Amino acid sequence: MRTAAAQATETTQPSPSPRTVIPAPAGAHRGRTRTDDSGWTRLIDAVRESGQYPTRAEAERVTRIVLSALGGHVVGDERVDLAQALPEEAARVVASQVPATRRLTAAEFVDSVAVRIEGATPATARWDVSSVLSVLPDLVGDDLVTRVLAQLPPGYALLFGRAELNPAPMP
């Protein structure tokens, strides 16, 4: 429990600088670092802008739900690299998930998010998922997103804001 003096000091002094700076993994934007506070704030602000959410709280709630769902479906080195590239709070959300026992199609993934968001429909859940996942390439790098997409079933690329080109079937 904090003392009254500690609480008063916290409210009168400026916020401390981020406590940790962790270099981004190979494949992420050069010179980009992860900080526990400012990186999370930038992520939430990007999601808020992408999804046109009226409040930061709503953008944060959606971000946590979507990253939590994604965390169960990304495994191996890609999961580790994704967690390292994300801001600390986002990394905890991704890394704390138990790996899924069954790979979900993109539509099933969106439906799984819809059941986690009160009042969501498949259309609003798709908006929420895309609002979060489409900001990840700028944050973690295109190379890592490409690796993540390679381990997910077809259909996820659109959720990350990418076109998904399938080869034409041979006659």
C-alpha cells in the first residue's frame, strides 16, 4: 500500500521515462525500440485511429481481446519474435495465451473474437480484428508479419491489411 506522501509525489512529478528499452528483433523497422509505456500508448493510439474508436479505453479493450486471440494461434519462433517486437504490455497479452489445439480459419478466428466482445456481430468483430492486426506491420515489421501469416491458414492476410493472392487453379 502506498503512503499519502508517495501518492502526492506521484501526482506532482512528471511521468518517469520508460523503464526498459528492448531492441526490436531482426526484421522489424531499423532503429525501432520497444518501451513498456510509450510503445503501448502508440499501439493503442494507432488502433484507435485505425478503428475510429471514440475512446482510448475502447481501443485498448479491443486490442487486448484481439491480441489475446492471436496469441493462441501464433506458435514457435514467430510467437517469440512477435512478443519481442511488441510493446511490453502487448507482449504479455500474446505470450500469456495457451497455444490453440486447433487452427482456426480466418472466419472462425473472427467469430471467436466476436464471442469475447459484448454485443459484437461478425461484421463488427471483423472491423475490430482488422483495426488491431492492420497496425502490426508498421509496429513489428513486414518480414515478421509475413512469417506469422505463413503459419496461419489462408484468409488472415486481409485481416492484417494485406491482399492475399492465390494462384489460379491449373486447368
